[in-house]
Amino acid sequence: MSIYLDHAATVPMVDEAAAALTAQMRVVGNASSLHSDGRAVRKAVEDARLSISELIGCEASEIIFTGTGTEADNLAIKGFYWNAVAANPSRNIILSSAIEHHAVKDPIEWLVEHDGARSIEIPVLADGVIDLNFLRDYVEAHRDSIALISVMHSNNEIGAVQPVAEVVAIAGEIPVHTDAVQSLGKIDFNFAKLGVTAATISSHKVGGPLGVAALILKRGLDITPVTHGGGQERDVRSGTFNAPSIVAFAEAAKVALTKRDLEFKRISELRDYAAKEILQAIPDASLNGAAGLPGILNISFPNTESEALLLLLDSEGISASAGSACSAGVARPSHVLLALGRSEEEAMSSLRFSLGTTTTQQDIERLVEVLPSVVSRARAAFSVKK
Amino acid sequence: MKIVAAMSGGVDSAVAAARMVDAGHEVVGVHLALSSNPQKYRSGARGCCTIEDSHDARRAADVIGIPFYIWDMAEEFHDGVVENFMAEYAIGRTPNPCLRCNEKIKFAAVMERAKALGFDGVATGHYAQMRETELGRVMYRAVDPSKDQSYVLAVLNTDQLAGAHFPLGDIVKDDVRKEAKARGLYVANKPDSHDICFVPSGDNAGWLRDRLGSDVGPIVDEDGKKLGEHKGAYTYTIGQRKGLGITVPAAGGEPRYVLKIEPKTNTVVVGNHDSLAVSGIVGERAIWCGPVPAESTEYRGFAQIRAHGAPLACTYSHDGGNITVALDEPIYGLATGQGLVIYDGDRVVGSATVCATE
């Protein structure tokens, strides 16, 4: 059995979701059809929509189901941008944090390269939280030129939770999108309370199936679609309703939110224990980012390469993830760690352990037990390369 | 043993990795990223280095059921192989970058990293055989003469060979493809690679011209008489006959061949076929793949001077650093910089880099 410490990548599907998924998969009917088969499926979809809306504090009609979190992020970034420049071509600045996921970062870059957008990144402070003073000053000076602001709710690599409510206050009338994929089911996330214009959530990060996510988009607001077709989701997103996955998503979200507070405490304690033990055993290791999300532990191990650490951990049956990003199949320093002020070498020597609902005390003890020898072996490999 | 299987994305290295698993080893697949700016798709006969190839390698590892990693060796490859390739051409030599890659990357940088990480050796899809004999662990030609790659491996010293594994040495290529198919490795039908991997177009001359410039210079005969002009001396190869663009006919109408490239004066020397004849070769930087032959002693054996060249009967001796070869029969056209490999029958004795001919 492997020790799975990569919950930020994806988590095991919960039984309730798997049961709902398989049951719904056997039900025939396109949720857009008007006959009784179609209506029955539509009812299941709308029940799920309602259920999710209650869990995250939004109206059911504010949920736009998409295929993936990446799709929802693309829809928000491009949709808001196109809306803004259609109304006023000089409103072409997109503000985003320097530590966004590629699902936000890359559509912005695409708009810059192909569609006249200007991108401004909000720097982060050493703890991984955005610099609100920078944001305040920038918005004050350029308010009329800003198409949208996108700041993630919490970061996938370092777990830092962002002050999104403050961003909303600063933004005023400017639309604010937040990628809340990592937050749902782990920390408090309430759409209405937060006041954002749009938010992204994803099923497989909360124990639901892959292939379904949602953009929560304020009622009454329509953004320019990316995909065109049947207009199933409020004319903003087209495509046949993925009923089995939507139904299972709702089940998974229910389970995750029911357990959330207890799990927050349990996982935070495990994470803190792991951090303490690892730093004790490997004194020159250092944490990246302040504690935010309960399960994320990002650590730099000087004079190693994360890919060597991963190889060695994998051979010990431990699944973790690198503090680096794959570019053309080759590890490159993560833009998140660089934004924190880490050097390229530090970024390339980082690991992210992400704990979750399946993580046990024994898992962490095993990690703490093998890590020192893994690090020393990776150091030997590193010194060969130098 | 714990083994790193270098996986290019081609059929040979995939089957080699699978065979190591079958032999009971704990195998981890590693794809070497050798280009810092890889192309997305494979084109022509390049066998590695594109993103598509790394996907193929990963897929093969998944089918075999072994872990898979990509090791970024682009910097080492550039410094150790590409730079050397250019530097050698710039001084008028004709290097073989595959030899260099085996010597400096696959069985050096990769081997060292593997050993530091706790592995015992490196396996590749090269066609050659390692055998335990009374001489120790020594290298022999592969059973498939058309695929034998012992020539490009002869730059490995005994330390390097101690950790080297070539699971395809006893199998012919057709059977490798059949075996790949039977194992569900869909790379079974992937074409063989034969170009220089870092020259995607296959146009070596153009590639060199772009990097070393194309200063026009004289083409002269053996007496120094100017016959024409060339466009960059290092784009010519010893023994080359075509594309010289000489309009002055030779006395007697014999075709002319490139005899020599003199980078200092940017001169290409041409002459008749007989002038290409070589019967004595001196190679520098001797590397021994097994026991070191006694110095200043003449041995009978075979010399090979190209990857798929014929074995040439010869007498050889060495003085520690240089190997001197007297061929039984002359050969025509041998450039400095080429690899000189010495065989005792099918056993690889050692190698050197051709530095002088007569």
C-alpha cells in the first residue's frame, strides 16, 4: 500500500459519490429532453445544483457546471475580459496574484498574446499572501482600466489562504474571480459572504468524480461564453448535462462539508506534527509559506533536486509532489515559490506533501522515518551533478 | 539489482527495460531530456528528444509497470556532446557524437546520478553483449551483426562497463519488434533512428554552417593549386566526392575526393582516390574495455572505424596513451576525429580517437 500524500492533486472518491455516480450512469435520458426520461434526469441534476448551492452559500442558478476547474477558470477570465473590452476597449488590464494556478495564469497569458490584454501580477509577501497595499494603490490609480481581478482563495502549492474579502472591498465595481478549488471542503468558503463575482470549484478535489467542476457566477450577470452550442448552462456554457458526475459531485461535497471542521483540526495537527519532526530531523530544511490550508506542507531541502527526492520516496511507497512545475516534461522552478522570493535552486529542491482525509498518524510517522535517508541520498546525487 | 533503464521512447530501450524486469531486477525507467528546447513531434528518423518521444517512453514504462522519470541532462549534453561536436569540426575533425554521448552522458552523468541514488547500474537498448569471462566482465559484439553497436560503446572503460547492462545483445532486431508487440509495447513499429539527434533536419552541413559560419575558402589540389572555392571547410568530409563544385577537370579525368581539411587556412585539399589510401592509423586517448594489453607489444586483431563499418584485419600496439594500427589492406578515406575501435575476434578491446593517418 502506498502512502498517499498528494491530496492537493486529487483525492480518493468517497463511497457516497461512487454509489451516486454508478447509479445515475444506469439511468437513461438527456437532461435537456422534455420527455419523462429527460425530466427525471433533469430533476437529479437540479437537485444536485440546489444541494451544492446550499453548501457553498449561493443560489442554485448561480452554479454553471463545467467539465473541469481549468475550464471554469478559462470561462471566468476570458468571459469577464471580453465583456469588459466590449463595453470599453481601454478596460483591458487583468490583475491576478503572482501565485495563480496555470488554469488562471495561462488564459491570462493567452489574452495578452492574442487579444490585447495587459496583465498585472499582484506580488505576494514572504508568507505567500498577496500584498494588499500594492493592490489598493494599483486599483486606485487604474480603476477604470481594469477588466477583472482574479485572486485564488487558497494556493495549491503552499496552502496560503488569500484575503479575498479584502480584495472584493478594494475592487468595488470591478469583477472579482477566485479559484476556490483547493478551499472547498477544507476551509470556510461561502460565495455570498465572500462577495466575489465568480468562483471556481471542482469535484475531484472533494472526493467526487473527475470531469465535473463549476463556475459560480453572480446571478443576473452573463459573461461571454468560450464554448458555443446548446446553451445548457445559462447560455454561458454549452454541452450535455453530465448528470452522473454532477449528482456525484453534490454527494461528495456534502460528505466533505459535513466532516470539514473535524478534519481541519485532525489534518492540521498531523501537518504540524510532520513539519516539526521533519525540521528536527533535517535542520536545514525550511518551510515555504505560512500555514493556511490544513493539509499542505511545502518544504525546501537544500542541495537536493525534487525529482530525485520523488523517485526515492516513490521507491519507499510514498506519493508526494514536487515544488516544481513540468514544462516540456522537464522540471522547472515553480512560479509560486519564486514569487515567495525563493531562489531557483530552492524552488527546485522543494516537495509538497498534501495530507487529506485518508492520511493517518502512521503515514506521517513512516514519512518522518524515511525522509532523512531519502534526503541524504538525494544530496549525494546532487553533489555528483555539481 | 536496482537498475535505471534509459528509455528513449523507442522500441529497443523499451524491450531492454522489460527484459531487465523479467530478469528479476528492480527497474526504474528514465527518459533523458537532452534538448533544452525540445520539439513537440518526432520528425524523420530521430529516435529521441521530442516531447512525443518522452510520452512514448512513459507509456512503455507504464505498460511494463515500472516507475518513470525524466532526467534533465540538457546542460550536460550541450556542454559535453554538442560543444565538442562543434569544436572538433572547427579544427577539421569528424567526430561521432554518439560515442561521446555514451562516454560522457549515458554511462557517466546518468550512471553517476543513478549510483548516488542507490542504483547498481544502467541498462540501455544498445545491441552489444557483456560477458563474464576469464578476462573479467568484457564486451562482445551483438549477435545481430546488422545492429551491433559495440562500436559506439567502446568508449566505456571497465568501471563504466561494470555497471552497464545491454539486454538486447543476444537478440536480432526483428525479434525485438516481435517481442515488443507481444508485450503490448506499441512502439513496436516505430522506425529506427539513425540521424544525429540534435540535428533535427538531418542536414549536418547546414547545421554546422549556421553555427560555425560559412567563410569561403580555397579548394586546392595536393600541390596547392587552387581549383575552386568552398562554403565553409568543416561542412566537407574526408572522402567526399560529390558537391565539390570544381570546374577544372583533373588530368586524366579522374574524379576528385576531399583528402584533407585545414581549418587554420580554411582550405580543402582534394586529390585522386589513391591519395585517400590509409594503411596506418594513430589513435589518441586510448580507452580499454577490458584488460589493458601490454605496452609496446604487437597484437593481431581487427580495427573498425565506423559505426557499421567492416572489421579490418590489423596489427596494433599501444604506448599507454596512443594506439597505433597497421592495416593489412589499405582503406580509402579516414578522417581524424573518428572513433578507432579494436576488436579481438568479437571482443571489444578498446578504442581511441583517430589523430593521424598515413
